[in-house]
Amino acid sequence: MFTNRWARFEGVDPVIIQNQMAPEDPKTHTQLNEIVKGAGFEQPASLSSKLTAVVLNTSTVKGTQVHYLWLLEKHEEGTFSQKTHKLQKGHVFEGTFHQHLNGTWRCSRYDNPITPSIVSGGLDVKDRVWFKVLARDFKPKSFNSKFATVQAEYFGTILDTHAKLSADCEGKEITIQRRRGAEDIEYFWAVIDKV
């Protein structure tokens, strides 16, 4: 026989679960099955934010234009899928974004373009987007870090995968580009060159 036990779930009040012998049905002299109902985990509300994004790449899926974005304030990736918008690589805009439970960001509404653009860059000969940024907070490679890193406004941490930078790069312009990691599952910002 079980005694009273407390079950605690994040986001809900504790619930007492009583596991005692079920009462007997007087007509059939059999035990009645109790149904225990209780609250579980609460689903968090979808986080919604007005953010600025730049288009890194596009593709068409079943007639819908899918835009792969970089969220400038969050330093994270996002997407915008729409049949009525065909934005070019490098286009900067403000929109309403929602963060899903798995952590991904999706634009639910295109609000307005940002002109002039708050980031500078272009397309290389392979049609890939690159940006020109100011390097700050240089950290050399170390035991804990395979590559030297710098920070850049709107982009966050930039890896120096080809050892192009030194401590004197602080405050100087560099070009960066989104690159795919060795496992082809992760992307990161990489230094392409010093300006």
C-alpha cells in the first residue's frame, strides 16, 4: 500500500496523489478504478520580439520563398517563409519574430526595410554573402580554443580559422562570412580577410 506522496512539476502547484485501496462497488463487490487527474508541465508562451535581420541565403520550397536570416540583436539564425516576399541576399529588415520551443526563430511578419543598411558587405564570386565589421576583443587561440576569436557588433563571436589576425587587429575592419563546420551541421562566422 502506498502512502501520500508529493509530486512536484516545474510551473505548477504540488499535487497530492493518494494511492489507497480503491472503494468497493456495493452492487458487484469489486474494486472501483480511480482515475487520477493532475496538471503536468505547462507549455511556455511563444516568445515574440521585434528584431532586425539580414538575409543570408534563399531557396524556393513548394512555391514558397524561404529566407535564411541572421538576427542582428540576438546573434542567432532564423527563417522567414513567404509566398509574397522575395528578398535578396543582404537585405536588412525589421520584423516580428517568434522563438519556438526548440529554440529556432521564425519571422511571422515583415514590418519594414532598414535603409540605409546598418551592415555593410556584398556577394563574393560564388554568390555568398560577406560583411565588413570592426574587430574587437581579440583572444588568441589557447588550450581551450582551437582558433583565435574576435567579437563584432551584430554578429557576436568570429573565428579566425586561417590565422589572419593578431592582437593589433583591435578596432580594425575585417571581412567575415558564414561558414559550415567540419560536421556540416553547424555554421559559424569566420574571418575571411583584413581590410
